[in-house]
Amino acid sequence: SIRKLGMSTARRAFTHRIKEQRRPDHVLVKHGIYAYCRHPGYLGWTIWSAGTQVMLGNPVCFIAFYLASFSFFSKRIPYEEYYLEQMFGKEFVEYRQRTPTLIPGIP
């Protein structure tokens, strides 16, 4: 899955808690799937959660699951990216400008 590919590519840089301070070994991962998608874990979750409802033929829950994911990630991504910019500066700004999230509605 996209989420697992992001986790295995980022290795130690992938955590479930947003880091507000840079660890000495913390690097900005820009290779592999991260070269195409800024947040593959979030994209994978969004596809999985809405996709399960497509497979079940449940259009109401498809919309609800997508909106719930969108609501959560539209707040979490800016919060996380604020700290990534603080930690990596220009390197992250340039990466963010050229690499989309691929989540509809979240640039």
C-alpha cells in the first residue's frame, strides 16, 4: 500500500507523532515515493478509508469517510509542515513547492 511504502521509505523519519524539534539524525526524505507525494502515509490512509466504502458499495459512507479524512489531514498537514519548515528551512520550502500531497483539496 502507499502508506506502507511511505513508512518503509522514511524508516526512522516516519513517526505517528509530529516532531516539533529536529533530532540529530533527522533527515528530510525526498526519494522514493516521497519524490512524487509529500505525505504518502496520509494519502494511503485517505485512499484506504474511502476505498473500503467503494468496495462495500456504500456511497454515503464513502463521502463521510473522505470528508473525515480531509477534515483531519487539512489541519494536520499544515501543522506538521510548519515544523518541517522550521527544521529544514529552504530545503523543505523547495520540496513542498515541487511535490504535491495528491490528496484532493490539499495542495
